[in-house]
Amino acid sequence: MLAGVLYDPADPELVAKRARAGSLTRRLEAGDAQTLRELFGSVGLEVEIVPPFFCDYGSNIFVGSRVFMNTGCVILDCARVDIGDDVKFGPGVHLYPATHPLDPATRRAGLELAAPVIIGSDVWLGGGTIVCAGVHIGSGTTVGAGSVVVRDLPAGVVAAGNPCRVVRRLDGDDPGQSD
């Protein structure tokens, strides 16, 4: 699964790992701060996740410091997910490293695929953003609400839409204008 090859999500080991993640996310909703350290592969300082939050495994999620995820975020971490420092997720942001084969017979067999998602530091993902399998979002980038990111985004841009595209480059002199 983590190598990006077909895998069977019904494998007993994967089912057990998803059950563990479900238990831990319920503890997170109950306000147990230590839960993030048990759930994620690694987690930096000052990380806040507003419940509800859902992930498949948790152990494939690596989060930097000063990260904020608003309510309703979903990370289907069938592949590694790296989130840099000082990243902000609006409500309902979804990261989808999981994907499915294009061949119908392979899908019917119950096999899936996954590819890593990498979010650089100082990224802001607006509410309702969806980031698809294999996408890398460069540091300092802002993604507008409701965007569907299907390709890599460079560092230091504002991007929006479905499919998401670069709207403009940031020059560092932006006084905090909301896009």
C-alpha cells in the first residue's frame, strides 16, 4: 500500500489498523491531547485539530508544528501524508492519497492504490478543499475554498478552482488579503 502498488483494503492487518485509528480519533474528539502522538506517525508542537476528524490509519500522517485543522477534516492516509509547519486547514478539508484503479475488473477485485500527499510549510487550504493522490503543494501557497487539487502546486502562489489552477504569484508583500 505504502509503495504505491495495488493492495487489498480488506486485509486483516489493515482492518485492525483502521479500527485502531477509529478508536484514537474518538479519543481525540473527547479531548485527549496525548492521542495525536499515538495516532500520527509524528506530530510537532502546538497542533490543534477541531473534531470531528477522520483518518484511515493515522500512522502514515506526519505533521509539523503550529498546524491547525478546522472541523470536519479527513485524511485517507493509505500513503504517506506530510504536512509542514504553520499550515492551516479550513473546515472540511480532505486529503485523498487513496485512489482506485481505472480498470473495472481490478476495482471489482477490491484492490486499491495510493500515492503520497505533501503539503509544504506556511500553506493555507481554504474550507472544502480536496487534495488528490500524489499531489505536492509548495510552501507559502494559499488554496482557495472549494478547490480540487489534482496536480502539484508550486511554492508561493494563490491557486483556486476545480480543477485547481494558479491564479497569481505571491511576492511576499501581500498585507494579508484574503482570497
